[in-house]
Amino acid sequence: MRNDRNFRTKISAELNSTNFRELKLYSSSWEQIGKRLYQDEDFGEQLKKTKLAKENMPAEIAGMKSDLEKANAIFSYVQKTFTWNKDKGVRTEEGFKKLVETKIGNAAEINLFLVMMLREAGLKADPLVISTVENGVINMVSPNISNMNFVLAAVNLNDQIHIYDATSKQSSLDEIPLRNWNQFGILVTKEKTLQIQMANTKSSNTFLTANAKINDDGTISGTYSDRDTGAYAMYVKDSYDDNAEKYKKQYKENFSMDFTDINSKVLENGDFESSMKFSSSNLIDRVGKKMIINPMLFLSKNSNEFDQTEARRYPIDFGSPTTKVKKVTLEIPEGYVIEEMPKEKKIVTEDKEISYTYYIVQKGNQLEVTTTTKISSADYPKEYYPAFKQIWGVASKFENQVISLVRK
């Protein structure tokens, strides 16, 4: 659950109207809210400053044939040219002129400027006003602009609405930060206002990879990498930017491992990766002449997050479809053999929405363990909770299998 406040019973008051010489309605309908936004100096009036769009249009756009190619090129230009100052908001603060001069702006300035440029290139583009996850879900039956705090750019390509967010340097078409996926959005066109159901269908994946060897002194050392893709990569990058030292420190705290040379960076494809070295003397137990070890090392699942005993009452929200792959390659010391291999396992729901596999194979003196957890949708109704509970329980059981190494 990404924001439990959405499920709390509450009463809130909103300004419906004022009557000082004339009646002004504020909480009337989405249509009237859309009209007022287009009359607003810091919203609709900014979109009329098309001269700025012409002056800043990349030259290569004129030679492009497909609308998708044009849209992506314009988005890339805005994304790379302007930097988000971390201020949200539905309205601009300084305006487009200041944005072009300083190359820094709030969410409304950057994404409304993107809308204007897309329109200038002949594309059908409109602002999509939303409420971010932390701000709470929009109450669709009670129209009020004060409930919204962010603007995205929506473009219609082949009668399909697609979404851009140029505030993130890692985002792309329909791949936007997790904070923006919050069920609903209000598409504000010149002619009408549309209520949009927002569903994240692009998978955000995590790949955890450890390459290790057992040393003569009984310690284990190697390298470890943690790579996230899509919306998860954007989320991790934000955490890193907030406090890089705290972000790096979490590895030692979460795994109780001695990590060194931690290097975190955004890759060319937008993925976020942290790589490091590690060593430990606590991963092996010696019993007589045997060495007992969990081949998953520090990546084994130690608990079942889905351990709620009472009946589940609310949906399960991941924010994104996801696949998590953990792979450990362990070098066995010379003169040792594995007494018995762990059992493999595959479990999947009937509708193939959720699956888990535990696979292990020996290649010469190396042991490879791979686990894959796949969740096909961004969110699930409460009825799926028992399935998650069962599969996570299986994962915890199989990832805690051990092997015994004995001398030949």
C-alpha cells in the first residue's frame, strides 16, 4: 500500500462558491475547472506563448515523418534542456520566459512548455492534471482543483493517449515516476475536460547479482550489483539524490555485510545501478570437516512480507508490474564437493499473474542459483492476498536451503 490515507474515513471541507458582487463557483464541475484553467494567467495563458515554442523547436523535427518520432524528439529536447526545481504545482511560478532563460522550472512550467511545443509541431497534446501518490487520490465526485498538485503532458498518437513527464531525466513515453501513478487524471483540452483512468502497464524490474568465492580462510568475498529499471530506477535515483551517503549506508544496514567501493550511477539506458565489493566471515558454518552455507548468501528471503493474519481489507499496490531476479554465482574451493544439491521449485497462480522460480545448477567448480519473482500487474484486489502469502512463503522456504561442502 503506497498511501494508506486513501483508505481512511475522513471529512474535508472545500470552498464551493463566493458571492462578492458576483457569484463565483469553485467546486462545480470538472468542465468549469478546465475552462477556468485555460483562462488562468499561469496555465492556459502560458500555452498561448507559441513564439517561444517556435524559437526553441529543434531543427530536425521538420524532417521527421511519424508523429511518434516527433513527439519523442521534442520530449527528449525538453527533458535534457530544462531541470526541475522539485516544486510541484498545477500553475507556473515564473512563467515560460523565465524557464527559457534560466533552464530551471517547476513541474507545471516544464510539462506545460512540453505541451506547447508538441502542439506547435502539429501534434494533439494537452495537459494532464493529477494528484501525486503522497498527495492522495483524486475524489472524482467532488471536483476541486485544490486536490491536484502536478501536471503531466499527454499526447494523442493513433487515437491512443500517451503520457510524458519531462521533470525526470530517466523517464520516457508512458514510463513516468511512481509518484505520478495514482489511479486518475484530469485531461484538460481546449474543448472539454476528460476524466482519465491511469494504469501503469510498463514493468519496472530489479536485478541483484553476486559473484563470490569461498577463500582458504573460510571467508567469502566477491562483487555485488543492484540494478533497477523503469519507474523503480527513477524512485531509487530520487532516494540517492536526497542523501547519497544514507543511500549507500543502507546496504551495510540491510545485509550486515562489509561493503566497500560502492559506486552508484545512472546508466545510458536510464537504469540505476549500484556496484560494490563485499566480504564476510559469517556466511559459513563449520561442522567437523564440513562447510555449511546458503548458496543465496545474503540475498536469501528471511521473512514473508505478506504475513497478515486477519482478513485483507484493501488492495495490494506495487505501483508497477515487476520482475525481480536474484542471481548468485559461488566458486567452490578446490578439493571440495557438494554433498547434496538443494531442491528446485516453480510456483505460479492459475491466471499466471504471479510466479516464482528457484533454479540451481553446478558448472564445474561454480554453483549458480537464480530466483525469479514475477508480478504481472501494478495492483491487485484484496482477494489476491492469500496467493501472495503462499508464494512468498514458498520463496522464503526455498531460499533458506543450505548445502554441505565436504572434502573429496
